[in-house]
Amino acid sequence: MKFWKRNIVLLTLLGTCILLIPPTLSLAEAANIAHEQEINDRFVRALMDDERYTESIAYLTDALGKMERTPSRFPLTLLLIEAQLNRYMVADAEEAIDEAFLLASSKRDSSKVWKLKGWAAVLSNEASHRDSLQSSYSSADLSLAATEDSYSDTTINDIRITNSFFESDLRMVLTDLSMEAGMPILYGGGLEGLVTFDAIDEPLEDVLESVLLPLGYTFRLLKGKYFV
């Protein structure tokens, strides 16, 4: 009697599990999908740990493009958002965030998306503030600054840079260089490009040339500020 009761319970549990699987998928297919998603997650995590965000985005975009729009997309969608925000692709990340909210199946999932949404809002505000600062410098300011350059060649040559960049957003590279050099580096809102470069105790202007010239940009020193 106990044998039959135990088997009835097992059969009931198995039947419940089968009902939870979409009718088009077998148990083996469902297991394969779960295994593939785990591999995707580990691979992308390894890329992101190495700050290879561009590769992560390409891989995730391809993987998600092959998946149906079901909650199973949620983990990879979160990874995509994280990679996009690390590359300052705020607009793309916001689109993925909207999808993630639709895919979230619990309050815990939603809270993860809200954290990423907050991160996106911070980056968006920073970009708006930076653009407003750039636009505040009119051509009249530039012409005035040209006659009032307060930095001598000797002072500029004394500024040395030690830094490393790998597929980094050009705008953030210039922000980092500005902070390290202790002097403003101003640029317009349309500036874009990726930078891979290593500098070890190099003059600031040499670093700027190596970073900007290959991307087609130039710079000038006016009134103690670099304008790109």
C-alpha cells in the first residue's frame, strides 16, 4: 500500500512539472534551454569582469534575438542593460529596461530593474549637465580666451599622465584625463568614439594627440582650458 501511495505522489509531481512546461517543449528541450542560458550567463559575466562591454552587448543582442519573448529572457536582459550602462548607452539601456519590467515575474525581479533604472537616470542627468556646460562657452568666449592664455608651454609640459583605457567611451576618457591633469577639457555634445590606449608618465598633450587625432578630432589650449 505504501509503495502505491509513494508512486502516486511521484506521478502527481511529475504531471505538475510537465504542465508547467510549454506544450511545444519536451523535458529534454527545456533542460537544454536552461543549460544554454547558464552558459550564456557565465560567458557574459567573464567578458564583463574584463570590462569587455562592447563584446558583451554584441553577444547578448545575438542571444536574445534567438529567444522568444518569455520571462526566460529576464536574466540576459539584465546583463544587457548592465553592459549598455557601462558603455554609457543610456537610450538603448532605457529600452531594455522597459522590456525587463514586462518580463519581471516577482517583486525581487522588479527591484533589480528599478536599481538599473536609477543608474540610467544618474548617467542621463550627468550627460545633460555636461552638455549644458559645453554650450555655455560661446564663440565670443573662445575669441576672448585666445588672447588670455594663462598657461605657459612649460606649465603644460609639466603635466604628466599615467592611465589605461580599453574600448572606453571618448567622453569619459577626456573626463578622466581632465580630473588627473587638474585642468578643464571641454568638448561638444556630438563627440563620440572608443579609445584603447596606455599612458605611463606621458605629457598631457601627447596623450590628447594619441587619443583624439586617430578619431579625427583636434584640440586647442585657450585661457587655461582645452577645447576639443
